[in-house]
Amino acid sequence: MNYRTLGRTGWQVSEISFGAWAIGGDWGNVSEKDSMEALHTAVDMGINFFDTADVYGDGRSEKLIGKLKKERNEEIIIATKAGRRLNPHIAKGYNKKNLTEFVERSLKNLEVESLDLLQLHCPPTEVYYMPETFDALDDLVKVGKLKYYGVSVEKVEEALKAIEFPNVQSIQIIFNIFRQRPADLLFEQAKKHQVGILARVPLASGLLTGKFNKESKFESNDHRNYNKFGEAFDRGETFLGLDYNLGLEAVEKLKQICPENLNLAQFALKWILSFNSITCAIPGAKNIFQVKRNASISDLADLSSEIMRQIADIYEQQIKKNVHHYW
């Protein structure tokens, strides 16, 4: 496993980390046994950065990672998120009182005295124009409830605004073969401000694993069933907001250029790691197989410049007009 520096924290984090949304909820049924086996396998494979949120399974994901931390001696860095518990989910809810309550709940779930990294959880755009929210986060750092904080965003414009706040350490944003806009300007600015970039939804809700087809079905409690058109949250979170069949067509093109020593999921993750502005990719995993598949690509050779060009062509011709300017 290779490691990269996260922002100005000094932390060396695994370039393939563990996304814990799937073991919390919204991805079908996942047993605690499978979840814990996946988490332990991740540590065995050298993964030391785990990304979760207080709303993943209403705290289930945090509690499982807290259990992992107690059962292992290795360094485990935990990034969690706060804000989506708000109902309604509106900007004025991102105040000191609410954030403090959310942090206290996560501390209890994780069974720790201080959160390693707290991220605002895709708040409304207006929050990035509210200095008082970031002042509240600074206060939580001062009293020792947080070590560092960052943001998880939907849009590039939100990320660019967030890094203007001096103590933002990380930006978590959707970045993958089918969502390439962050590389245009954000990466340059993040490097300038020494802010880490965490690539979330790296496999496009599973599209980039290549295992789906037009007949694929998803469980009723899987967001790929109930949020295809943004019925529950931002539509860009599910298959990137792409028309599902259009995505399948582009996946077939990618299969034609995928190196023989990689499966499509590994191909997609290796593409992300080709960008040195990326701190880590955060693929989700529900079982041992998925963890091993994801983690194993760290030591493999980089993609050739010719393959990178072909990927760029597929994006330009089939994907860009459908996603690029929306997020």
C-alpha cells in the first residue's frame, strides 16, 4: 500500500481508503459479520483511513468502525461527517449548537475523545458563505473535540469557496472517469492551499465495476433503486446523475481498453490515482473480496499515457455534456 500526505495534517494516509457508507445503509443489506470482516481485511491490506458519517445507518457505520479501532493496534484515522441529520436540511442549521450536538453523538458512536477529521456533509451552497459555521468548527478544534476539519461537497464551486477558509484541511468530492471536472481548476487551487482531495464515489455507484447491465436490479433499500432521479438526495450521488443506459454504453467502451491485468474497478481506481493532487480514493466495500480488489491496485503500474488519452476521449464524446457543467 502506498501512502500520501493529507493536506497540512502531516498524516500519511493510504491512497486507497475505506468508504463506509455501504456498511451503514442505503446499499442493500450488509450483515455485521461481513462488515467487520471487510474492515479487518482493510487494515490487513494496509488501509489506515476510514470514511464514514453519522447518518450512515443512523450511526451504525460509526459504531462498527469504533469497534474496529478497539480491536486493532494499528493507527486508524477516522473521517466522519455531520450535517445531514438536519431536518429540514437548510443552511441556518449549520450553527454551533447543532454542530456541537452532532459531534458529541459521533464521539459517543466511535468511542473516542476527539474526532480525527470532521467533514461538513454536503451542506447547501449558502453554508460556504457563512463564516460563522467555520468559526464554530474552529472552536470545536480549540476545545479538543476535533483534531481537524474539512468538507464534503457536491459542486466544484463549493469546493473552491471552502478552501478560502484557512483551516479547511480536506475536500471530499466526486471524482472518477465519468466525473472529471474537478481536475480542471480545483486540483490546482487545492495544491496551492495545501488542501487534501478525497475522491468519493470513485466507482460511480458501481457502474465502473462493469458488473451491471440493463436487467440489473437493486434492493428496495438501495439508493440505486430509489434515488435515480434525485428523489431522496442530490441525483449526482447515484450513478453520477447519468442516464443509466448511457453509462452502460460508456462502460462497454472502457472494457475495450482496460489492460488485461486489471478488472474494470481496478482500472477506474488506478485512473484516479494517476492524479498527484489526489490524496486518496474512497471506494466503498461490503465484503472481503471488494476490499482486496480495491486495495491491491496501489502497487500496480500506472496507466500508460495512451490509455489515459483514450479515457479522455470516451469522457469527451459520451459523458461530458451530461455531467460536466452540473457539478
